[in-house]
Amino acid sequence: MIAVCRSGNRSAAVADALNGAGYNADTMAGGMTAWTRAGLPTT
């Protein structure tokens, strides 16, 4: 499971909570800001 937010900070907290609840979660480094900056599609 991948958690995503705008900058990666909130999604990191969510991924930590999910991992603590027994899920296998990670966050996308840099969030959607880094994704957009890299020129990757958003639609």
C-alpha cells in the first residue's frame, strides 16, 4: 500500500499508522509535488 499526499509529510504519518496497525504501507518520497516536478502524468 502506498500513501500519497502533496509533499510526503502527511502520507508518512499515515503509512506509519498503517504499519502500526499491521498493514504493509510506505509513502511516495516527495509526494505529488516531486511527481509533478518530474513531469509524470497526473491524470
